Amino acid sequence: MDEKNILNQLDIEEEIKKATFEKREINLRGKVLSSLFLLERTLETNFNLEGAIILGPVSLEGCIFKEGLNFTQTIIRGSFYLGSAKIKGDVNLEQASIRGVLNLVGAEIEGNLYLREASISGFLSLAKTQIGGDVDLTEIKINDAYYSGLIIKGDIYSRETAIFGRLNIEKGLIEGSVDLSNAFVGGGINLNEAKINEVLILKNAKIRQGLNLQNAQYQEIIR
């Protein structure tokens, strides 16, 4: 890969500046980025990285996005941290490939979270996250990750998560466990044909519109 075609942090900042001035979306579609670090920033327009390749980690900790985030079909060769961020629109990671953990701990998403057919190496954390719409994890794949002899379990952590729409994990493949302890789901949970290699934890979870476990697989369920 030609290094001249790889965007660095200065290139990314330049595109953000131009997009803000021109009142258009921040457009990094199909680009190759070395990494992406934007901490505690406010972005006024939609942030579009559809089909991009990010060669390192992504951190958007504490950022405020006045519109949405589009990472559809994006390849991220590192972890993705969105902790404590506030997003006014949707977060779209459909068919994204993340070669590390995806951590949204404490984030606030006013719209929907889309992870349909996404692939994650390591855990997905939605702990203490608030999501105003639906969470679509249909056909998601969350695998164990191995680093220097350590194993990061392919779990879904949703402790104390508040989802005001539906949670759909239909046909999901989770190598570890799914922990929904003390979670609130207003629109019900669909686990139809989901495969969880270890434990499904529903202790103190409040599920308002039902739980569909039809054809779901797991070693044990803890209520």
C-alpha cells in the first residue's frame, strides 16, 4: 500500500475543517487512514467512513456528534472506543470488521445502533450505554481474541444498558457469554437462532415486550 494514499491525523483534521466550513458531511468514504483519534470534540455534521480502511485503533472518547456516524463496511485493524460519546443520530457499523474490541461504555445514542453482520475480534461492551432506538445485532460474529498468550473472550457486556427500542441478536454467533444484568430493554429481545457458546445472563434485567429464545443455543441461562 502506497503511504502517500494513507491519511494521517492532519489530513483528517483538514477534512473536518473543510466540511464544517462548507456545512456538509465529513466525507472519508473509501479512504485509508493510519488511525483515528478525536477526543472530546464536537462535530456538527454527519461523519461518514463507509468502506474506509483504518490501519490502527479508533478512539472517539467523549465526542459529541450532532448527527450520525457511518462506519458501514469499514475495516478497523484495531480496537474501537466510543466511551462517553453523545450521538444525536444513528451509529451504523453494518458489515464492519473490527480486529479488536468494540467499547461503547457510557455512550448516549439518540437513534439506532446497527451492527448487522459485523465481525468483532474481542468483546462488545454496551455497559451503561443509553440507546433511544433499536440495537440490531442480527448475524453478528463476536470471536475470542488472542494477544501475547492472553485470551479476550468474545462476550457481549450489556450490564446496566438502557435500550428503549428492540434488541435483535437473531442468528448471532457469540463465542463467549451475553451479560444483560440490570439492563432495560423497552422493545423486547430477539435471540431466535442465536448461538452463545457460554452463558446467557438475564439477572435483574427488565424486558418490557418479551424475550424470544426460539432455537437459541447456550450452555446455561441465569435469570
